[in-house]
Amino acid sequence: ISWDVERGWHDAGVVPYGPIELDPAAMVLHYGQAIFEGLKAYRQADGSISSFRPHANAARFRSSARRMAMPEMPDELFLGSLAELVDVDRAWVPAAGGEESLYLRPFLFSTEAGLGVRPATEYRYLLIASPAGAYFTGGVRPVSVWLSTEYVRAAPGGTGAAKFAGNYAASLLAQAQAADEGCDQVVWLDALERRYVEEMGGMNLFFVVGEGEGAQLVTPELSGSLLPGITRDSLLQLAQDAGLAVAERRISTDEWEKKADSGEISEVFACGTAAVITPVGSVKHADGSFTVGGGATGPVTTMLRETLTGIQRGTVADPHGWMTTLVR
Ligand code: PMP
């Protein structure tokens, strides 16, 4: 689908996968106006194909577009594009009941040829699909994380709350540093004090703080510099449904380490569309390392994972009407 100032959204169509042509002066190549979304299509037991909260992805796509001075796509067009491609690619949606799904990647970028720095007046929207299995090889196992104090992903007033391509470019070096430190993932901290936990690469974070009646599921508040994850929002709801107290608040790396050491923080997990729910077992930083919950997967993590994946696969009731049928 194309967009320009005169015509708005136009020329929708499905074409065979292949290279695209871009003018060498296409503004995206120089000034980086590029945003995207990530969703999964799941085959249901009756053969229909559904997606999880695609209206929420459509809304986030519009808010990313607004931040990057790009055109905002209406829900009908966004949802319609998903349904149309999934219909064509129906055979690529894995069988019902397993871990697999069809990953959907909508994206929008500026195509206008021009060297002046200003919002482009021409854009292209594309949607590609790819069958997806488990995000981490080896199944659900606790991952190790590196607390990045040298680099930040996003700053107040910046682009961190948008699903903007440049945020991911900015995170690559720290991800490589995490790998050099022997860790699977980076945990990003706030830009100003480098003390408060924000999120992980591609995932939001949750902490189980306290025990028994006093236990609380804590996640960093939406600071403006972390991505408002749809899985994050859904888990806050599912936890409350299960009778767990939840809190969105700042949580410092000191609190994390102290309470993990004392056992007061018994579980930490990360969540996102691609990774679903992944436990965090160990943490490394410039001055040392610590483990969480003995490095094992905890009961709250397991319960929330089973509920969420059950809703997505149609084996658990969907009380909030989150599953949306794309094609019958
Ligand atoms: N944070 C970042 C930086 C991400 O890229 C993602 C994946 N979209 C998430 C969090 C999780 O968001 P969601 O649950 O909507 O997939």
C-alpha cells in the first residue's frame, strides 16, 4: 500500500515476495523514517486463523507513525492487510496446538526522493510473513541478561515508546556487548540515572516481589522511553484475573539485586510477541552478577505463560475477547 499527500492510502495489493525498488535518495535511507509492528497468526482447532489483539498493534502503529511524523493508517486498512495476506498465505500457518505460528511484520517507510531534512510526502507500507517457532532455541529456559550502563536505548522525549527502526539499530552494539559478556540479552536502564530498569531487547520485564498474600507482580511503569508492549498490558490483566496484585512502578537495579539475593524477588521474566514469556535466571553487570529464583522457572511465570498461550491457541477461555479471527 502506498501513501502520498495528494492521494492518501492507495494501490493496495498482494504481490509475490521479492526485492523492491527504491530511489537512492529515498528519504528512509538517509533520515530513517521507518516503523514496524510484530504479530502472530495462530491456527485454531476449527481451521480458522486468528491473531492476538491486532487492534492494539494497529493503535501502536499509529502512535509510532505520529511520533515519526508519518501518516497514520486506519484500523480497517491495517487489519484488512493482515487478513488479506494470511488468506493468501493460509498454507503457511502451522497446524493448531503447537508452539508455531505465522509471524506477521507490517512496516512503513518513507520513499520520497529528497535530500532536505523534513517529513517525507510519500511512503510505502509492506507486510511480510514468516512461519515462526520458539524464539529461543532449546525451549523455555531461563536466560541470562547483561545490565547495560554504558549505552541507553532511549531517552525522555526521544523515540523509545515508538516501534521505530532506529531504536533497534541503537541497541545492536549493547546486544553484542551482552554476548561478549556471555549473556543472552541486554537489559536497558533509564537514560538519566542508569539505575532504573526499563526493558529488554524486544521484551518487557516483570518481577514477582514478596511471597504468599503479599506477593505483587511488578513491571516498570511506562516511562515514555520504553515500548508499551501488548503482551505486557495483557499480562497485567491476566495476573489480576488470577487474583495477583500488580504494580507499575520504577524498580532499580539495586532493588533487583538485593531482593533477588534475599529471595524477596523470586521470579523475573520477560515478555513479548516473539518471545512470549521467558524467565530470567541470571543477571550480570559491570560489578558482579546474581541469580534469580535459583535460576529456575517459577510458578507465576509458568501460570501466566500457560494462560496466555492457551488463549492464543484457543484451549483456554478468552474472557477479554482478545482473539480476532482474520480468516475463516
Ligand atoms: N519492547 C521492545 C523494544 C520490543 O521490540 C517489543 C516487541 N514488540 C516489546 C517490548 C514487547 O512488545 P509486544 O508485547 O507488543 O510484542
